[in-house]
Amino acid sequence: MLSNISKYDGKFYHARKFTNVEDILAIEVALSIALNSTPYTITMQTPGNEKELVRGLLFSENVIRSPIEDSLMEITGMDEKGFINSINVKLAPHLILRDFAGTRNVISASSCGICGKTSLDELESTKVVNTDILDPILVGQMFDKVGAIQKTFQQSGGTHAAGAFTIDGELIAMQEDIGRHNAVDKVIGDLINNNSLDKAKCLTVSGRISYEIVSKVKAAGIPFLAAVSAPSSLAVDYAETSGISLMAFCRNNKLTVYSNFQQVFDATQDIKENNKEISYVRK
């Protein structure tokens, strides 16, 4: 049985020093769903119970309400690690309650970053161009600046926040929303409206980082992404190939860098290469 967690190397930062760590991250993979071989949607998910996910998604979106025999759930693809990445549901047309082809634009499970996509081939593979080096000591200050003006959260405790910063740690946009991805979209829209997108070098988010957050930051051309909670495996993999330095567990002036580490610290700094720590829980 395949595991839905995986070990990832990172660089843990605290008190102006980096040490190598090995963290356990939840795996996130893309699952493509088709009905009678017609693409319906892609959803991001934790591997396992894919047929139940497909059945529940189609039921909750009122596409198929009738029972579906297991034999009609056809696994049509698996990735190089053995995870299921595509399922086709074979069903009589009269049991499909509405026309769906090319119309779905709501992604369930962990991601909204590929809304409207029906094929993995539609996802880009370009890199964010960057020549800046970020001082990690600024990251804690960034979160402090966002927290100080996060009024809706202070009153309700129920919203996420995203903030955009220059490479020197100047806050140039902050937005709140009940959804993490919505807060990011609002910040990017604010930057565009104020002609300051090119000044944004780091984006901070509350909560965790999954694929869709990296996708949005990449689309905006922002090379640094920081969050207070954990990243998913796909978020780290996608950030690495996209040229984005992903930093997570950013709390109490500590953080872990999971991708493109060379952009976050001066390469002449001393890294304790032989001090390999196993880090499962952050405090």
C-alpha cells in the first residue's frame, strides 16, 4: 500500500543559522476525472480512496445521483510513483443529470489553482525569473506587519491573510478573506490595480501551502513564498521547478526553506552539512 506522506529535505532557519532537516509532508497529487471519456475536471487530493472521492464529488455537484457500480469506475492512469491520477466513469448518458463538458470551474479538495482546467497538459512549466537574495530575518517581520493590520481576523478569528512585500521587507499590499486562495487573489489584484506587481518579491500567507497557492504566486511572477503552516509535497515540487523559494512553518522567527534555497541565503554562509536533524513537529 502506497503511503500518503513523504520525506523532504529542507533548511531550518533560527537565530541567523541554517541546519539541514528532513520533514514529513503530506502528499498532494492531481486527479483527472472523466465521464464516458469526456474530461470533466482536475482535483487535487491526498492519495487513497480515489473512487470514493470521485463518487462524492459527482454527487455533491449534482452530476450523478444514481448508484455507481465499482466496475464502472475505470482507473485510466497512474503516475511514476504509482498514484492514481485519472479515473473515467462509464455510465449511461441518461443518468448524467446535466451537461458538464468544459463547464466546471470549481476545484474541490485542496486546490483552486487550476480552476477551469480539464487536462494536466494545460499547466505551465515556465520559471519565475529572479536575481534577488532574500534575508530570512525579514520574513518574521513580514508576518508581524500583516498581523498588526489584520483587523477582520482580530475581530472574528475566522479569516486568512496574504501580504506582498518588496525584497527589503516593505509591505505593499495586504488582504483578508475566509479563503486562503481568495486572499492571495485579492493581493495580486491589488498589486495589478496599483501598478506595483513588479515590486512584489515575497508573498506571505496564513495557513498551509498547497499547489494552488504556488500556482498563483508563479502566475504573478513572485519568487518568494512564505506560510505559517506546512506545505504539501506537490507545493514543494512545483515551487522547485518554478524557481520559487518556498518557506513554511514561519513562526517565532524560525522557518524552513524547502525549495530554491540558494535564493534565500548568502551562499558563503556556513551550513552545518553534517548536522542532519529529523523534524516532525514545529513549535
